[in-house]
Amino acid sequence: MFAGVAPIIVILPGETTFLGTIYSFGATLSFTVAHAAIVALRIRRRGEETVFRARPNFFWRGIDWPLFALFGGMGTGLSWLVIVIQQPATRWSGLGWLVLGLALYFVYRRRFVRQPLSTTIRAPALVLGPALQLEYRTIVVPVVRSYESEEALVAAARLAAERRATIAIVHVIEVPMDRPLDAVTPEEEAIADEILEQARALVEAYGVRAVTRLIRARRAGPAIVEEAERRNAELIVMGAPRRPARRRTAIFGPTVDYVLKASPCRVLLAAGRRAA
């Protein structure tokens, strides 16, 4: 409609100027929103490892401000304001189009998707068959001090070395409900840092790039799934000591069982030499 029918309707009466300004209205607004999103991402996730970080940047008050997004956003934003102020027909047509689109989107989310606007909806993954050569850019590996975690790190390092992927090593400190999340003892943090550093050294011995993250959460399972979603990971590799088969109990434990059910990506389980 917007790329085919609408231009023909406008060109036939000779309104080429209006056609150019209405496209400029949409393009400058889209680029302004994209630049603002980059700046917001740096503010909300300051200090965290990101997959892509373009230069030049200006470090101030703990934030790596992206200069290309700041100056680019100001340029496209001012261009959009010039169009809105100087072109009345484009102003009302463009703003009306935005209001109509937002209203239709709101109705669609409430009636068909039946999810609030604040909820992120993921499209289902397209399964292309088992013979497909999978490409992993980011692999999340939750670690604890166990043989199974060591096996998971080795398996992830081998996959990452073949595909030049990055391994995100995660350790979750489960904080009880009777304590605030930031009430972690120095001993607990020291043990967690030691586990993460040992895991990083093991992975880097394979020539693989690794990043570490310490998470404080009530439950490890949801924290691992959230970390995989945040990094857009293609694979989670976990150590999974198999428990004796009993009724009404998870075979691999509640954390692994939760990740298997809620993970947004593939999950690879490593049993460990001793468990095997």
C-alpha cells in the first residue's frame, strides 16, 4: 500500500513534492528513533558487554556515549522538525498516519495477540532440518563448581572454536527471599568470582573469546533464561547431573528442567565424566 498504491495516487495529480516530503517524514523519524534506541541501550546496560559497539565513543559518568548516534540523532531529528514545521500537508498526513498505525497496533495486540504492549513477543524459530549447519554467535554457559560444568565449558569451547562464537559464562547467586538481592556476603562473591575466572581461563585456553557475568537472583533458572534472551544467544550449554529416576521429580533438577522448558534457544546438556 505505502510503496505501490499510495505513490501512484499521489503522482497522478502531480503532487511529487508532497510525495518526497512524506517519505522524508518517515525516513528521518525512523532514523531518529534508531539513534535514540542506541543511546538508550548504552544508558540502560552501562558496563555490560555488548556484541557490537561502534566507535567513536565518549566515556562520561559511567556511560560510553556513542557520538555517531548522538550527532546522527540530532541531525535527523532536526530534519524531521523542519519538515513538520514547514510542510503543513505533510505534517497532518504524517502525524495522522502514525496515530492510525498505533491505534491499529493496539487493537491487534489486545484482540489477536492478547498480550500487553509492554510484553516482548518472539516469533517462533524456523526449523530447517537436522542436516543444517548451525551457526552459533553467542553461547551462554551457566557454571557452578562441578564436573558437569567443566564438561559443559569444554563442549561450548569446542563449538565456539569451530564457529568463532563468543561464550558468555554466567554464575547465579541464589539469594533467599528473606534477604534483599544486594545482600550478598563477600565470601559468596569471592567464591563466585573464582568460579568465573577459572571458567574463563578454561575457555580461553581453546582460543575462544569469553565474557563473564555474575547475577544475583531468587532462582537460577529464570535468570539463565533471561540472560540468554538479553544476549540473543543461539545456544545454552549446561552441566546436568542426572538424578535417580523417581516419580514427580525432575530428572536433571529444577534449574535445568526450567531452562529446558522456557529457553528461547537450543539447549545442550553435558552429563560430565563422573556422571556418565
